[in-house]
Amino acid sequence: MDQKKLANWLKIIIVGVALLGILVCAVVLPSIGKMFMQHYDGEFDYAFWPDLIFLWVCMIPCFIALLPAWRISDNIGKDRAFSIENAKCFKLISILAAADSAFFFIGNIVLLFLWMNHGGFALMSLVFVFIGIAVSVAAAVLSHLVGKAAQMQDENDLTI
């Protein structure tokens, strides 16, 4: 598979992730919230909107991370996979994932102490925090490796 096909597939995946994210925000999260409220006979009715807004806010960095991912796929299509720009894009993705994971964790704890969150949901949210941290570490590693590869490529281009 050549660079352009790979870049196009990556762009298709990025668009798919964006569409799935919109579906989750618009349909899945409100449906789960309503189901949760019905199951607990209105015990958490007052927490539905704060929780939903909190989850929507947590999705914003995820959507922002798609922009540097798009730039990375553009650079791959232009045969510039190992560039400082890509390293910076991976670093931005890493920072966004780490910040979002921290915000999500702290927000869940705050909502739990305000009695606006269920203990089971707060415990389950640790899985998402772990996934966010894993994405952050993976993006940081890729940033480091792509940066090193870009330096080696620059040195190689200068050598005759």
C-alpha cells in the first residue's frame, strides 16, 4: 500500500471516529442517562443534565484531537511521515488525552461527592481514565519516536 492510499484510509477512519463521536454525544449518552434515571426511580433525576453536560465537555478534547490526526495523515500522504510537525501533532494529542483523562477523573470524583454521580458509574469511569492515559502515553511515545526519526532523516539528507 502506498503513502496516499494509507493516508486516505487514515482520513476515512478519522471521519468515522468523528461520526461515531457525534452519535455517542447525540444519541447514546442521553439514552443511557434516561435509562439510568428510570432504573433508579428518579433518585438521580437532578443529576441527569449536569452529568450529560459534563460528558459532552469531556468529548471536546477528543474531537479537537482529530484535527492533528488529520494533519498527520496529510503529511503521510505527502511522504513526510517522519517530520517535526508530526511529532508536534502527536505531542498535542498526548497532552489532550492526558488533560481530558485528568478532567474526567476529577469531575467524576466531584460529582460523586456532590451526590450527583452513582458510585458504580464513578468506578466504571476508571476504565475510561485508563484508556485515556494509555492513549496519552502511546501518543507521547510516537511523538518521541517520530521526532527522533525526523532528526535522523535530516542528518541522513545532509550526508552525501
